Amino acid sequence: MKYFLVFLFCIFFPLFSISQDISKLTNLNDEVAETSGLIFFNNRLITHNDSGGMNALYEINESDGNINRTVIIQNASNIDWEDICTDNDYIYIGDFGNNNGNRTNLKIYKVSKSDYLNSELVNAELIEFSYEDQNDFTSSPNSTNFDAEALISFDSELYIFTKNWIDLRTNIYKVPKLKGTYVAKKIDEFNSEGLVTGGTFNPLAGKVILTGYSGLKAFAIELRGFSNGKFSNGVIDKYNLNIPLTASFQTEAITYFDISNFFISAEKNALGSAALYSLFSKTLSTGDFNLIQNDVYPNPAGEILTIETKRNLEKIEIYDYLGKKVFEDSFANKNVNISEFSAGVYILKLYAENRTSSVKFIKE
């Protein structure tokens, strides 16, 4: 977004594990300098611009960044398009950018894939929504937790991941895929420790990958092993994307190409041109673990939480659900006494082998 300069002087809180290199494929045509969403289907890589851009989807060439085709959504306007996703039959465009926190016209455009493939002029159905927990609509530039830039399709619902300017977390809301007007239900949240700006669910890998930035650092967050309608109750891994300071770090969108490969786009900023990157996702899941929740038991726990893993743990931290650190220690004993903890939900962070993983547990 245009307001990234606010963060040039922010202190970067280092949750990141080992830096992950991503490959730059090309700069993007200036017509999509404010790329903000990505999808890949029918062998087409498709993007759109954010606030003030045309009500258009652009097919871009991943080799040279030029535009191969433009499709206009006739009955839509681009107030602040921030992300895009697909299911088997439809394309969904999230017009819910809300830097000031005062929008009352949040919406998602629903476009038939068949219409898109057969015409350069299409119409969309409209999904309108409001957040169930927003009561104050006072304009607060870059100081709101009701901005959003990430949208995924998962099963029969759409899920919005917010870009929290105030607390640098992300809240997760659920919206139906049917046209109509809805109250978006908050179903989950977690501490992203940065601004989440794009997301994709890869059904081939069973993972959600989010992208974003904090200060001058771009990151990716991998969510996997989730269940029971929550995205944060599995494993959360976060990675620094090693983008040179001479290029745009402002990653805005991500989409999957196959089970292991992803495209990421970054919009133009003061440090570099809009660009397209490739990411090989196996770098996001190397190591000798699959689901670290299997290494942490019992869950729910009573007086003792046991951590049993083959990894060489350096330290552990435990946070309450409000993000306050309540425990920290070097990993000398696999049994952690939590008898003095109040009942509730906690986040356990494991630091090992230049990476950090997080998992929820419940104290009974």
C-alpha cells in the first residue's frame, strides 16, 4: 500500500527463522505497478491493482511482466481491491482495503470463471459484508485493525485475514460465497507480528501461505495441520523472504502454481519497481518434523506440559492469548511445569535450528 513509509522507522521484532531466498522473475509492466492480488488458473497468471485502479483483471506474462489480456468487470468499481482467490467455478475479488477503518461498503465481487474465459467484458455478483465486532467507524489513518488485504477460498466459505495496523496481529473472518449482505464472523486470530498483505490456500499441499512485511522485511507465514474450523490450531511457521534492499520488499500477493511452487508479487515503492517472484515452498517445510503438535502433549494439559522432539531446541517461550510472554527458558527439561498458569489458551514457541514454530495448547 501507499502508506508503507510509516513503517520505515518501526522496530522489527525478530520472530523470523532462517532467511529464505526467493527468485525474482521479472519487473512488472507499469500498468500493474500496484499489483495487489494474484491467482493462477487455466495456465494464466492474473493480477489486479489496488485503490484507484481500474475495475480490471490483468493476465501477466511471468517471463517479462507484460500484460497479455485485460478483462473489465463492468458493474464493479475499484475502491480498494486487495486480494483475489478462486474455487472450482468462480473468481472472488476482495474490495475491502480499509486503511482508515471507516469504510461501510466492504464487498467481494464474484465472477464466473466461464464468463471470464470467454469475454473481456464481464459482470459480477456482489457479496457485501461488515465486521461483527466493529462499532467505531471514525477515520483513523493507518491506525485500525479493520483493514484487510488477504482473501482465501477454503471449502464452502471465504476467509478474510486482516492487516492490523495497531497490534500487528491478523484476525480471521468468515463470509459465505453466495451473493447477499452478511455480518462477517470472527472465527480466529493469531500474532503475525507484521502486516499481512496477501494469502492463498493451496489444496494440493493442504496449506495456507500468507505474505506481508514488517519494517523493510518481507515475510511468509505457513499455516498447516489446522482443523475444526480454525487456521491457527496447527503449526505456524514464519520466514523472512530475503528480498534485496534495492528491490521492492512490499509483497502484496501470493498464489500457488502447483504443490510446491508459488508466485509472489510486490508493488512499486521507493526502493524498487513492481516485481514478480517465485517461491519454492519446500524451503518452507524442511527439517525432521511434520506437525509439532504431535511433539507437545498432553493437550489440553494439566500441571505438566511435555515437549518431546528430535530437533535441537535452543529455547522455548509461552505466551498467553493476549500476546503477553508468561514463560521463557532454555530447553533443558522436556517437562514444563505449568501448574501456576491460569486455565486458558496459550501459544508455545519453539526455537530450533534457526527457525521458529508455534503451536497452541490449552491449560485446563
